[in-house]
Amino acid sequence: MTNMQAAEVRTTCPYCGVGCGVLAKVAADGEVSVRGDPDHPANFGRLCSKGSALAETLGLEERLLHPEIRGRRAGWDEALDLVASTFSGTIAEHGPDSAAFYVSGQLLTEDYYVANKLMKGFIGSANIDTNSRLCMASSVAGHRRAFGSDTVPGTYEDLELADLVVLVGSNLAWCHPVLYQRIAAAKEKRPGMKVVLVDPRRTMTADIADLHLAIAPDGDVALFLGLLAFLAEREALDRAYIAAHTTGFEEALAAASELGMAEIARRSGLDEEMLLRFFALFAETPKTVTVYSQGVNQSASGTDKVNAIINCHLATGRIGRPGAGPFSVTGQPNAMGGREVGGLANMLAAHMEIENPVHRDRVRRFWNAPTVAEKPGLKAVDMFRAVADGRIKALWIMATNPVDSMPDADVVEAAIKVCPFVVVSDVSAEADTIRHAHVKLPAAAWGEKDGTVTNSERRISRQRPFLPMPGEARPDWWIIAEVGKRMGFEEAFSHTSPAEIFAEHAALSGFENGGERDFDIGVHADVGAGAYEELEPFQWPAPATGSTPLWPAGHLPLKGGDQPASAVSPIAGVAEGATRLKLPISPLEGEMAGRPEGSGGDFTQSSITPTPARRADPLLKGERKAASRFFADGGFYTLDRKARFVAVGPTAETRPGDEYPLILNTGRVRDHWHTMTRTGQSPRLSQHLAEPFVEIHPADAARRGIGDADIVRVSSTRGDVLVRALLTGRQRQGSVFAPMHWTDRFSSRGRIDALVAPLTDAISGQPALKHAAVRTEKFPARAFGFAVTSQRPVSIDADYWALARCRHGWRVELAFAEEKTDWAAFAQTLFGADEGAELLAYHDRDAGQHRIAAFDGDRLAGALFAAPGPVAVSRGWAADQLGETHAGQRSRFRIVAGRAGADRPDAGAMVCSCFSVGANQIAAAVAAGCASVEAIGEVLKAGTNCGSCRSEIRAIVNAGRVQAAE
């Protein structure tokens, strides 16, 4: 621990796919502090609100610290023996496909690699899939159809170099805030740069958009079909690129031309004038990047959407060039790393194909495995169907929470409950999924993990430990390897460190590659422990110099010692302005047969501002680093090395019916992450949006008698939830939006994915989480409540409740179908107050107003405010009272009155989480003369860190201007 405390540790953020560098430091008293790494090329020191609050999420309060078997504490040997023997026995009796692993983009690459190796190479089934299936599988399928490989062609630098950035189905400001800030900063420097936002909602990302296309749900294919036809009509195509580097253009254009402009407008929900503005802007701007995310991928037609976008870039040659290309941004920190090791059920490791016998044989020989799975396994939705119907009898869930995150979540939970044997390895002891596990295995958390992750621009970075593993927690790779040994595969799983696993992973990427495959980090095949520890962030490809060595059949590469890598990446020291680099390629058997010898995988290079020097890069010897891009001069990974245009037709129209007339779009909020097992521990992150909600257009709400802040029942054919109504003109009429974060741990009935049918894209298997038919109705609440309590409530007797952490305890939102007959008794139970606690109460039964406070000595144990409608009391002020001393009656009466003193102005609803600045503070600064977001930043610091609150600040500033004008 002493050496960990000696200096800041360079690691990588565990949230989204941006992959920001983090500097973490442990003080002598054990307090952890984090800041952005100014030298990391993904973020250059920036962190979002979630990243800035990482130190607040490291507590052990809800950690799983010891193995458990059926609810009792067990030792590691007993638990691992049981897992290994049960899986082995199940496989022996029912075959390899009776077992399954469901893994996660929260795993490090080394963890992912070992899990994939065990299931596909030694168990012999491909029944391993990942929660990344829920966020980027359609992008993978679209890449493979177009490029012959799952290749992201561009880099983050392209977002800053582009003259036009098209954001499709991506609320970048809230979901990838650091990339949003990089674009915003570039736009500020070059005002001529344009941003187009394609999204049914006017999200906070619209703050930097020059044009917002409020597209109809699933209207994206029609939009990009219309664009392709327009580009051809206006002769804005790159005919030379099409002829030299692609096939299938005429068929794709014919399919796109079947729809006239009127039909494009109808299907996209956009008027023709808006369409033509966008089409013309795209046509006349050569340096265009199209960034797409979950709004594209999470659809029953997600793969077609991806290919419709890629078609437009191939048709204009806008791919792999500085400032131009299609760009998929991933939702998880290691979704890309999982793709690299074959973490998806339909892929092999190192971007090889499970359907290809040559690839299977290659992987089998490299692993010296008894077999390799011969067919794709079950994708996530189908996997849990197989759990439900009994085909899968042994299930291992790693680092994810499918009871909340899967579509048809109630059915998924029921399936897990009846599965004969369920293992969960996780950090949290309280997640909704782990409560159904027969065996619980405590895994290492961020801050304790040691390994690598890959971000959305193919950049591999290290996650390094700066905290010891608590209790009996162990790394995921170690847990999996120990099970592999106990199943009889000791030699194959004899790894002793993540450095050894990474070296093996790197060696497999270069094994019999020679440029055949895009993913190649063979330069690290003999990385040792010392070089691995010092590994700098780098982008792939990073092949070994010269022809890739071919390992003899059945021979595993030596595990690296302490020697540094002997080979140097061929991209090292590329001169500024260099444009192409040939990779050597050898004609190989199978799908490589017939390729011209030497027709290697080309990729372009562009100069990039060098990373500020801090120490010599062991890979690049301190040389200037170049941003690697693919496909500017062709070199795709298909048989003929040409890209494939994919002829796609318009999405089949699914109109909501009379019973369920609205389209539900699920997604994320700014300060929470997935199912809140991490962010739910941070008081700061829990204050921005503290309860589950549904965004409804005011016109839709009025038709249903729903008012702002009412409790709303949202129902589908799968079930119903209770959430708070948020009326906003940002929401498209006919659609509603609800975040997916709330679970049974934090709300009474807020599990939004329980509403979503298990409808998937036929090609990618990705669920249509953005498109569920629902209805909304006002919940007939007779009473509402708000409470603060120093202890987490054990049980809450309310029809609607939502919990959120605050600095000194918990805050609780409440609603009741019937008014309580004894509010004091309810309050005491809620607070968990002792019988000796002093109660102070105010009741106006005629008005339905009740206020109760309980004091334990001079400290506030809890306070409850109840009313016939949504309670009007400052949440932040009330929560702060839990940390105050209340010795005098005046202070206590003030709590019951629900009013702050004149000396304690109410900060208002949280706007800037990074610096804990509320809406009232910003409004006061505006009234005092601050007339811009920048001025607010100078006075309050709000908006000066991650910047994801800047659009909210701007709205407050603009509202203040309007009031002043009146």
C-alpha cells in the first residue's frame, strides 16, 4: 500500500467508451482523489461529472467481500470447486451448449480473454455473450458487412478536424461529455464548423447544433437513403473511389432511389425543407464525420441504419481521411476490448470469424485447445430465453446486472430464478441480479483492477490499481482461470499475471496474420511485466516489424519475462504529412485464397499534435505519435479487398396502436451509469436527477390529464412502472423518454427495461431498446411526500418511492394511493428512529399537510414533509440539515416549517455536479449581471470542468434575460 500512496497512479476511467485518462492518488489518511490526466490523448485532462466523482464511489458499504454458497460464507477453494464441478457435470450430462457465460464491457480485456478462451476453446461452446450486445452489436454487424471486419476507421482527432459533424442518435453532451467538449472547443475556434443533431429529442447536445432534425423513431434508414439518392442526383459522389475500392454501389443506389422525397419526409417525420438543408450541407462539406450511438444501434433495424450511414461515406470517399468518416462511439469502457477478444457469441478472438474453419483451426492450434466452438452461440436475448426454457442449466454472470438492463427484464429475472445453477461474480452484494445466485464470487473493482481497456478510437490504455483488494476479492481473470484449472485445463490457464494474458492476446492477434486481419497488436507479443506496467496508451494496429511470425502448430508463445518489447511498431516516427503505409501480407489458405500477393491492408496516417512528454514511451521510443486511420485508399478486409455497399430498404413501419399509442425511447442521464451500482454511491451524482422519470411533450400530457411532477404509470404489454412526469417541449410528440438506471434498490417500480419487448435486430441480435409501444396515465395519488433520513430505510410502505444518497444520509420521494392514518408512525419506521428519539410534528389535516422531524440528541435523524400534491420544499437544504447540529428549538422549528433562514439561501436544484452549483445560485448570478455561460463560470466555476451542464446554464441565463426585458 505504501508504494501505491507514493505518487499519482495513471489509470483509465471505468465509465463510457471515451476512455479518459485518470490520475488517482491515495493520501496518507486513505482519502482518494482523482483528476483528469492532462497527457492522455483521449481527454487531455478533461473529466465528466461521473469521472470527477469517482473517488465517491469507492466505499465498501455494498461490496461483496467473501465467496458465498447459497447464502452462507464459503472459502475460495470450496466455491471454485463447486463452480468447476457443476459446470463439468452439466456439460458431461447435457453437452457444452447447456452452459453459458454472460459477461460485460466492465471487464478488462485480460478478463474477457480468459473467459472467451475457456468457453469457446475448452468447454467447446460459443455460449458466451456480453452486455455490449445491448449497446453496439449493430455497429459490429454493419462494419463487418461493409468492411469485412469490425473496424472503426477514424479517430477522435477527426471530430475536431471536421467541417461538419453529424450526430445521429447520440446525446453526446450527457453520454460522452468529453467528446462533446472536444467538438464544442473546436467549433468555438472555427465558427464555420457545423453540427447537425439527428434525434427525436432536443437533448442538451442541441446546444451546439446548427440544425436539429427531430426525426421520427426508426426514421434513420429513410433519412440516409434519401441522402444517398440526393448525393447521386447532385453529382456529389466520388466516382473514382467507388470504382477503385467498392462493390455493390448501383444496387445500393437503386434501393435508395425507390423512395421519393415526399415518402422520405413521411417516414423520417421531417419536412422537405429541413431534409434538403441537411442533404445540401452534407453534399458540400467534404470533411464530414457522422457520429452514431445507441439511437442507431438499439433498433430492430440497427444494422441497416449503420450500413445506410456507411453507404453515404463510401459513396463520397469520406472515410479514413482527416476529418471524415463514419464513427461509432461505444457506451462502455471496454466494449471495444471485448470485441477484440471475441467476447460476442458470434465472433472468435482477434477479430476472427467463428464460421470460418481456417480461423477456428488457427485459434485451436494457438490455444492448443481440444476443440473450438464450430457455430455461433446464443446472443443475449436468446441466451436468457434458453435459460427460461431449460436448455441452459449452468449460467455464469460476470460484472453485469441483466435483471435490470435486459429487455423484458421481469421475464429475465424469472428465468434466472429457475435456472438450476447460477454463478455471479461481481463487486456489488446488493445488485438485483446477484440476489438470485447460488454462488457469489467477490471480484475486484475499479481502483483495484490491473489490465487494459480499449476505447472507441481503438486506443488501448492501462487500468492500474491504486487500492488493495478488500476482503477476499480477486481479479476476474484469476477467478475464471482457477475454474478452468479445476475443470482439467491447468496448462492452458496457468497465467500468473495480467501481463502474461495481454502478451498471449497480443501474440494471437499477430499469429498467422500478415495483414489479413485489422486487429494486430503483435508488437506486444513478448511484452514483459516491466514494459506492461509502463505501457502507454496506443492505437491499434500495432503489428510487429516485418512479416508476422507464424507460431508452430500447437505451440503457445512464450510468456514474456521482464524484457521490453523487442519490436517497434511500424507507425513509430511517421513523418508529418505521410499519407500511406503498406502492411506486408502473405497469401494464406481459406478465405485469403485468390487475393493478389502483396495486396495488403492499407491505412492512412495523418499528423497529430504530439502528446506532451512525460517519459519515454517504451513502444514508440518517445517519437511523435501518429493517428492511425483505415480505408482512405481502400484495403478493406473482404476477399477482394473492396468495401461492400449494402442495399438496404426502408424500415418496416410499426405504428403504435390505440391501446399503446406512444413510443418509449429508453436511455441515460448525465450523472448516472447503467444500473447505479457505482454512481448510486455518490451523493453528488445523485442530486442532479434523483428519481426515475418520463419526459412527455406538454400536448401529450394534457390529453391524458398529466401535470408536471405527477406520478405516472407507464405500461406496455410486458408490464408497468411508476415514474415522475417531466413535461418538456424538448420531447417529440407521440414519443416519451425514460432513463434505464433505476432498479429495485433505488425505486419501488422504476425498472424501465421491464417494459421493453425482446424484439431484436435480425442480423446483430441487438434489442430494440429505443422503440417500445406504451401508454401513460396519471397515477391517482392521494398524498405525496419527501423525506430525508440519516439511515437508509429498511422498508418503505409507499406505492411510489425513490431513494437517492445525499451527503449525510438519504433523500426519499414518496407517493401514496391512500393518505396515511398515522404519519408519525410511518415517519419513525422510515427513519429507523429509536423509541427515545424526540419527535417534533405539525399537522394540518384539513389541508393534508404533515411535517415531522425526529432528533437523536442534537442531530436530525429524519424529516418528512407530506402534502396532497408534489411537495414544495428545497431538497438540497433539507438534506443538508442531516449534517447540522440542532440544539435550539428555533433550528428545529425551522426544519418542521421547511424553510431555510435568510442566512442560508437555497441553492436550488443541482445543475453543475462537478462544483455542486444549483439553479438558484446561477439565477442569482444572472440577476447580479452575469450575462453569459462564461461569466457564470468565472463567478461560480459552473460549466468549467466537464461542460455537460453548459446547456442548462445557458437556459437559465436566457430565462434571466427574458425576465429582465419584461
